[in-house]
Amino acid sequence: MVLARSSTERTSPMILLRYVAILFSAALFAYGGLPLFPSEIRLAQERHALEEKVLNGLGSIALDGTLSLSYDLGGSELRLLGARYQLVHAISLDEFGQPQSEWIFDGLKCFLAMDDEGFVVLVLPARSPLRLSDNGKNQPARPNSNWNTFWPECDISTSDGITWHFSRGLLRAVRSPILGQLTVETKGGLISKVSTVADGIRPHVLLDAEYDRNMHLVRLLLGDAPPNQFSWNRDGQLSKWIHPDGTESIFTYNSRLLVELKNPNGETQHFRWAKNRGANRSDSRWNTPVHLAAMNLETYSYELTSLGFLISRNIYGRERTRIWTLYNPRTHQLQQAAENFKYEGPWPP
């Protein structure tokens, strides 16, 4: 039985909503202010619902085979700047090319830099890097000298009406139509403090971040809530997260890969990893040497087929359920189906 079918890659709900909003704005412009037809709105809603079903069917595995796990850290006021502060798990490679679990604090990077091709790139909190045009021209900016002297002082306005002021590549101030004027302090391209500016009024701190000498985040205060605090092991991996309410999350690794996570509610999650046989294939989009093989009472496997990646998620709950997901990275198509199965093997699986 086919559960869902989508023609897009895995995309967050917020991005999908923005996409629908862009279509709506385009229709208003093209038709002189006329709204979308009801049939077009219905198709967009159906497409979004199908995408949600596919995401739910994948469970804890991402389309790149790694663990899909993230936590919201708060900061509701700063979301008006388009930033969403999250703790996100990712797989990266160490200096020897070996896979390792990495926790990324999404929303703290903001700077101007140069990419590998020598173009000036704008990096904003929780947004995709953007190549800038050269003095308003359509061509991407490619300075002849070092980027931090190419634009020593500059203001960059984004489509949401926010103006970002940079000095030598580092963010110094933000002007928002809703939050007003904000001052920004940075450390090595990472935001360390964001405060409001008001004459005769004590500045209100919206964000206050502290880093250790290795630039690991150790304390993050967002708004008026108590801070999040983080501890790191000798390998530079996150070992403890103290939540604003004082509860703790404990992270355990084996061969630098996450194998256990103790949550504040007393639940413990166990993770098992397997070698990615398709990592070195030229037609593979799963570029990491490992993929998630199991989490608690769920197992994951995949194989490369002529139609794309075939991902299997086995759920050993009250009802044994197997969910198949077929992903073609070239045509960006997703197909999904489910079936019940019998299991008489060892327990836990």
C-alpha cells in the first residue's frame, strides 16, 4: 500500500511554507492582486501533507543515511531575524578521514567570507550561504584582495527587511523592522551577544553565548530564560547538556560515534552504526562512511538499486511494521510503502 509520494527532497516544514508563500506572492504579482485559485491552494496543501507522511515514515534516519536528531533551544524573539536556535546531530570526518558524531549549534554563525572559488559569501544564522553580487551587479563578487579589506564596512539588506551591518567580515549590528536596532558581538565568526539599543533604557540582552578556548559553546542564554550549559570531552565531543530547568542529557560515544543518549525524562536511546558500502561509489549521495543501523527497537538498512536508494525501517513495536522508502537523488522523487511482518528472532533485535 502506497502511503506517500513526493517530488521533492527532504525539506523542513518551514521551508515548504515559505515556498507556498512565494507562490502566493508570485500569483498576486502576475494576476494584479488576484489570489491563487482554490484548486492550486488545495494541491499545495496535499503536497505538504504527502511530504509530512514521508518524513514521518523515515523515522530517525535522514536521506543521507545519518541520524536525524535535533533539539530546539528557544530564542523566540530572535526567530524574528529568521534564526532558529537548535542543537543538531551530524556526521563529519576527522583529520584522518574517520567518521565522528558532531553536534552543531544552528543559528550562531554569521559572517562574510570567501568560498573555494574566490567569491564573497554571506553566512546568516540558520540560513543557507549566499553568494553576493558585486556592487549591485548580477555577477557574484570576486574581490582581487583579501575579503575583509574588500568590504571593510558594509550594510546588506535581505528580502525580509532586515539590514545586517558588517565590519571586516564580522557582524556588528542588525536593524529589524520589528525588533529595531540591535548591537552584536562576535567571536571568531560566531555570535556571542545580541542586545537591543534604546536611548535612556538599559539594553536588553536577547542572546549571550560563551565559548571555551577551543570555540566550543559552554553557555547559551536566550532571552529571559535560564541558560543552557554544555560540557565537552577530551575528544571535543559534547558529553553533557544541562537544560534551563536544571535537568541533564548525557552523551556517550564509541569510536567517536554516538551510541547512547540519556534524556532528562529517564529514557535512554541506544544507537548502532554500520559501514556504508556505497560511500565511495560515484553515483552515491550517501557520502559518509557509516549510516544509522539501529535505534532502540528500530532497525534501518538500505541498498542501492537502479531506481535509487531503497531504505528499510523495521519497527519492532506491538505491531511489527516495515516501511520502505525509495529515494532517487537525480529525479528528487520519494516513494513510500508499508507492510506488517513477523519476527521470531532474538530479542531485542
